[in-house]
Amino acid sequence: MLSQWPAPQWTALHFRQLDARTLHDILRLRIDVFVVEQHCPYPELDGADLGALHLLGRNDGAVMAYA
């Protein structure tokens, strides 16, 4: 069965390319998944994001997936 959700539009960005709203949306999604759903209460901000390539999946402008 195919998903009812449309395929996300993928974008790869360096940290310096993230605007405040996008960074907020990424952090919220990561906290929702790792801290809330997976019960993993560890610090989310570890400095690794500064040098990482951020892969965003968006539907209608909203961040729906992240790697």
C-alpha cells in the first residue's frame, strides 16, 4: 500500500545556510522523535551540527523528515 503523503522535497544545507525558522523546525522534530518518542533524554545540541550537512525533507514548506 502506498502512503497517502506526497514524497518530500529534499534539500541538503550546511549549518550556515539554515535560517532561524528552519533550525527551529529541525530541532523541534529531532526533540519530538528522540526525546519524546524514543525516551532518549540526552542533550540534543552537541556541537556536531555546526560542521554537518543537514538533509531536510519538506512537504508544503514544513520539515517532515531530517537526516
